[in-house]
Amino acid sequence: MTDIPLRVAVYDLDRTVLRTPTFTLFLLWAAWRETPWRLLLLPALAVLMIGYALGLYGRDRFKPAAIRLMLGRTIAQERAERLAARFAAWRVPRDVPPGAAACIARDRSEGFQLLMATAAPEFYAYAIADALGFDAVIASRHRRDAVGNWLPALEGTNCYGAEKARRVTEWLVANEREDAHIRAYSDHVSDAPTFALAREAWLVGRGARFARLAAHHGWQLADFEDAAAGTSAEAR
């Protein structure tokens, strides 16, 4: 009989596993690295960001438009893999907080399967997860054309909030982990639906605001800027 791990640790990416949000950073870094002329389009990107901030449209419209603007109408698979690998090598380990590294190491040593669940595009989220030694990834899916090029358009819904929790549940069922002991880590209240799936829900942050938010929802608090965060969890 195959030994199926019954422990799963679910980690958000931006401001959790990495300090710096990756989406806009990846677009700017990739443009600067390969097509510097696209940086002349930064005013248009700023307009897109302002429109999103004002609620004129949501993430499902903003993200494809931003990708198209800074990366182009198609992204060849080889190009996407090359950019993703180089971006991951740039961000890992330099942007990984000590507490995040400690928690990942602890969860792995305790037999937890490591699952990254993020709204970031799949074409670079997998490279970051691989650099960190994760076992599986759930990320925002993007369409492909007939020859396998990545397209800016989303395949389905942006992997955020309730959609992320739905995708995590789908993954748990597909991998026979419905009864797993789940630890979940995120810096943001939007991941409350994913926290609801977990036996241990860890809000990542520091300061009074995070402490109040954790107390209000009955979540535990983890400061990933403190390496001791990796010694504070106990199986419950």
C-alpha cells in the first residue's frame, strides 16, 4: 500500500513566502531584461493600476491587460521557462523571510506535503515553488495557443479568495488528502476561505493590526521576519 502523507501545509506566495509581491515586479523585470523599450509603456501600466485601484475593473481584467502590455500578446514556452527560472533565482533565497524559510523547513521535517497556493501566474509560480522545494502548486491558469505559447488571458478565474479555496479543495480531493491535517499560511484576510479548510490557520504579519485581525478570526499569528517562527507551531 502506498503511504499517503496526511499532512499538508498550504502557503500563499506574495508577502508570505516572499516579502515582495511578484506580479508587477516580474513584468517590469522581464521587460527590462528582454524588451527594454516596453518600459516606455509604464504610463499605460500606471493607468491600468489606477483603474484597478478605483474599482473600475477587477483582477480578472487587470492582470491579462498588464501582461499583454509588458510581455506581449504571446509568450513562447521556452521564453517563459527561461524568464521564470531566472526570476526565481533572483528572488530565492534573497526575498524569503527567515521565518518563512524556517516554517517551510519545519513543515517538511514534520512530514507535511508543501502546497503553494497563489494568485500569481502559473508560468512563473512553478519556478519559485521549485526553487523553494515545494511539492505542488496551485496558481492562476493562463490560456495557451495551438502551438503551446502562453497567452495573457486567464483560463478560468483568477486564483484568489474563494476561487483559491475551491482550487485547494479540488487538489485535496484529487490527491486523496481530504482528511489531511492542514496548516495554512497567508498575510491577507482574502485567504479566509482557505483558512477555513485548515486545522491551523496562520496569519503572517507583525504589529497590532495583524494581532487584532488574528484574534478576531481565531487565527494564529506568525511573524515571518523572526526566524523563531519556525519553532512555534504544534500539531493540534
